[in-house]
Amino acid sequence: MQKVNDSSFASSAYIHIPFCRRRCFYCDFPISVVGDRQRGETSVTISKYIDILCQEIDITPISGQPLKTVFFGGGTPSLLSAEQLQKILAILDRRFGITSGAEISMEVDPGTFDLAHIKDYSSVGVNRVSLGVQAFQEELLKAAGRSHSVKDIFAAVDLIHQVEIPEFSIDLISGLPHQSLDQWQDSLNTAVKIAPTHISIYDLTIEPGTAFGRYYKPGDQPLPTDETTVKMYQMGQQVLTTAGYEHYEISNYAKPGHQCQHNRVYWENRPYYGFGMGAASYIEGKRFTRPRKTKEYYQWVEHLITNHGVIDWEVTPKEDVLLETLMLGLRLAEGVSLAKLTEEFGEDKIQEIHQCLQPYFQQGLVQVADGRLRLTDPEGFLVSNVVLADLFNKLG
């Protein structure tokens, strides 16, 4: 029988809340636009979705331990009422259990919540928020199609500080149209002054089907040049590490002791539940993704209930598990454990990996240290896609 990469059973859950006021120009996530006036307290559409979502959770077979992390992503989860959030958490706890002290994360957008909302989110268990800032310049927010202003950002930060949410993260995007190095430097410095416990930096990717995908092709002006985006990455690494943030993953920085525990589940290729429209799960060696459109998702949940929670999906082949483990684990600064790779995939496969990576060892882009295979920072991280593509071509 194939050994499944499931040494610790699922103890994490991702909950997709697909509602947004509008679709940002770079976004290809499965979302539903509800406009500026709708919130969970008043929207029949949002209420119906929460009901269907809870039905999905309630019928899902238990495959693990009590939950240690729960992550509400989107979309814009801060459009939900605290009562709706509590309803989801209550059914998760009833179905799977939630451990005392579990990391309960929630993505929030500036301008979508007030002091009462954030207090109520905290009171029902949210202890980590990720604020979708993206940029601190009004013109860049407009260019990206964001629904909030710079004023909204600082108001949101003030509310989060007032409530004293224990874990506070900020998201920024580099490589936006018209974005200069000076603007990027200003965004980094402003983020450091705000002093969140965690900062995520994402390099803009032009996705087909998005507004940006219609406006631009990679390399088009006014997108920054490749040389400029490399400088932005290096600048981010230098500014944030100098300010005391650990660069623990390609796109993520944290104060010591404040890494995102939920996201580490993904990077360490551990199993997790996913719930909601477009959400992915990795359970008992099987990966599967729910439909990305509302109607199809509702039909899928109906079928799931009829099928008593059973999902017919193939176990991921061992060769794919290896590639996934490398693709995800090499995103971490600590890399992947060679001992664990050897135990799971055999010494011959490790030798094959070493042989494939020889050119990158020689260039100082990949190294082995403390028994772990890892990319160097920032040089190796900057070419991670090239290194991984080479691994996939030679090992796949």
C-alpha cells in the first residue's frame, strides 16, 4: 500500500468567503461582487452562502485531530457579521473540535469594518487578522482597482491596534503599474512604522481573464521592468530584515515567534480541510478543489449531502507528492529536511535531486545546511521558478 504524506492528520481548515465590493484588477480568485452597500448583516446572498457552507462542513467526514488553525480567506471575510463568523466557528468546533489557543485568522480589507465589527470578531475567537493594504499611494490603489483609500488604511490600522488583536499582518503588492522604486520604498517604510507582527509581499502576476490580463502583457509598460521588480524584491528583503522581521518564506516576513501557522501547513505539505466555493483540500493523500462558481458550488454541496460526505478522488501519486513537497517546502527559508525526504522517497531519489540541482549549487542559489535543502536568500528565492521548473522537468 502506498505511503501517504499524512504523518499528522488534518488539523487545519481554510474557509473561503467569496464576497467583495468589487473585483480588483489583478484578481482571479473565485469571488462574487456584492457592491458597496451589502454586508453579511443585510445580504440574503451572503446569508444563503453561509447556510450552504455550514451544510458542507457538517457533512464532511472527520479525518484528523481537533483544529489548530482556521483561516477565513476570500474575497473579503470582513463583510461578514460576527454572528455569521461565530456560526461557522461553532459548526467547525462541533464537527471537528477547535483546540484551546488555536490560531484563528481572518483576512480584512480597509473600509469594510468599524470598531464594533473588529471587537466582535475578536470576541468570537479571531486572534489574527491580515489587512489587505497592497499600497500606501492613492494613485496605485486606484490603478489596482482597490475599493479603499489610504485614509481607510490608517483608520483600519487604528481600529486593529485599539482592539489589540494579538497577531496583525499587512499585505503589500510589488510590481504594480506605474509603481516606482521610491513609492515601493515609501510603502515598506510605512509598513515598518505601523509595526505589524507579520508582513506579506506579493509580486504582481498578470493572470488571464483579469482586468490586468486584458490591459497588459508581461513586460508591457507601465508595468515595472524585470530589473525594477528584482530591485523591489531585494529592497523588501533588506528593509524588513533590518527592521527585525525574519524572512521565513519567499513572500513572507514575521517578527520572531509570529509566523503564520496556518500557511506553514501548506508549505510543509501537511493535510488540511478546505470549505467553500473554489476551496482546495488535501485529505488522506487526496487533493480536490470545489467549483469556482456559486451555482455549481451549491449543486456540488447537494451532491455531497446525497453522497453522505464521500468525495470520489484519486490518491495523489507518490511522484507528484515528491514534486509538491519540493515546490512548497523550498519556499521556506529553512527548506526541506533531507532525512524526511530520504525516509519517504528513498536515497536514490535524493541523489537524483542533488544531481539535478548541481548547477544551482555551483551558482550559490541552492545549498544544504543543517541537513536541509534550501534556496539562498535573496538570490535563490529570486530564481525559484527556474529551479523548480528544472526539477519538475527532470523528476516529473
